[in-house]
Amino acid sequence: MKALILPKPGKPDTLEIAELPLPIPGPGEIRVRVHAAGLNPIDYKVSPNGNPAWVYPFVLGIDVAGVVDAVGEGVTTWKTGDRVAYMADFTRPGGFAEYTVTVAHTVAAIPDGVSFTDAAAFPCAGLTAYQILTRKMQIRSGQSLLVHAGAGGVGGYAIQLAKIYGASPILATASPQNADYVRSLGADEVIDYNSENVQERVMDITNGVGVDLIINSVNRATAQQDLSMLAFGGQLACIAGAPETVADFQPSSKSFTLHKLMIAGAYGSGSRKAEEELAIMAGEFMALLQQNKMNAMVQEVIKLDKVPDALIRLSQRHVRGKIVAEL
């Protein structure tokens, strides 16, 4: 089969097209003929150092959509021909290949009306936003929300979900060239993080109260600043690093809850329940896509050989929405 391989630990520009043997599903596993695979920051972040579980050449790509091609012993929930999507275990070969193998209980059915491309766009970023808002924060109508990097994958999905659940106002940070795009997703106020003081703008918009919910996918430094923008009883979710001095803010007049998120950590937990929960959330998320309540945010569709260049652009943090490779 054709695959985009990482010959050894290295940056995305070391990826190359090669032929690999067809993978065989073991007990409890299914083989998926990949139709589309989404690109994510984890692809370029982990490739330079690799992972102890990887065997080279290794195939990246954790967002996968395709058709069940073969089932292993004991699999009764899926059959050949089923359309499925899932977030792959990043310690195992992924979706930048014509075929890949995964554990059967990690996938969700792609409903009618949802394309392979849209299904491949959301798993990592979309499920991160979905888990934060519905499982961790348990968002309620009328709560205010600040989303950092509103034009990105997690940010864009979070804005749309917050709109569905009645959050108000929805604030987002973005560069000026992405402001209109972020508003189109549902943001009420867009803050230019380059030229504006984010904290001052947030406190001004909320009349000094602060926001109920904050989603930070940027870094520890901005997460630290977020603590001063939370309303009483607020919640902060951190994806790219938690504040360093949380203890300095507790106890205080601004009680808050901190969530440290890494959606891929479900696989590292060794918990089948956690892995099954990913599949359940994927099914719920695709129902929103099917009902046209969510936009998959696919901004660019590329071929497999263009993935290295796209990952380099993604690492420069100037990509809007999602990039998907079609096989």
C-alpha cells in the first residue's frame, strides 16, 4: 500500500511516500481503507523526537475517515463496507496511508450526509472542544466564554459549540485577517491579540466581571493571564500548558476550576472506558454535522504528497480552520 512515512525521528520535511505491507487486523481490530485524514499539530510536534512505542518507518495521522475493509477475530460491531471515523491512538500507525488498523471500539459510524472529508477534519480538535464544553465545563446557556486562537481547529469548533449551547457573549482572540471568519463561526467579539491588551478588552466587555469559561490552546503564559480574567466560579481549560502559579490564586475571592486537557491521553490511560467515550463523543459530534448545526471548517483539501508542506505551514500557526488529505 502507499503511505507517507517518517523514516526516523525528524521534522515534517523528512516525510516521504513509500510502499508498505498491507496491515492485518488482529483480534478485536478492524482495518480501514482510508478515504481522508486530517492534519493536526500533534503530527509535527511529536515527529522530531518520536515515541518509544513507534517502529520505523512510522505513519502519522490521528484523524481518520474511511471504510471498514476487514475485521479481526471477535469483532461483531462492524462489518466490511461500514463508513467510520475516529481519532487514532498516536502510538500506533495512523491515517496517512491507504490502509490502517485500529481497535474496533474506538470508531464511530459516519452518518448519511456527512462526507469523509468532513468526518476526517474534526476528531482531535473537535473532540477536544466537545469534551471541554460538554463533559468538563458542562456549559450552560447564558454563560460567557473566551476562546483563544478562534480561527484554529479547537477554537473554531469551540465557538460553534458554544453558540449551539447558548453561551453569551462569546469572545475570541484572532488576527485581523481572521476576524470576519471567526465572527462567522459565532463569536460576538473578536480581540486582536497582536495590537490589543486582551485582559483589558475582556474586562471592558464584561463590565469588570470577567468571563465564566476560558479555553486556552496557546501556551502557559497566556493561561497564566487568563486567571485574572475569570469571573467568580469560572472555569479555565488548558490544552497547551497550565498556569505555573495557580496556587497564588487559591484561596481567593475568585474561586475557579482548572481543567488540564490532552484528548489523546485517553489512549495512554489504558482505560477502555476512556477510549469508548471518544467514540461516543465522535458519534454525537457527527450528529451535529449531519444536522448542519456545525461546520467542519475544512479550508483546504490536499493530496498525500502535499502533507509535509501543509504540516510546516500548520506549525507556523497561520492556518485557518482545518486541512484534510484525501487519499
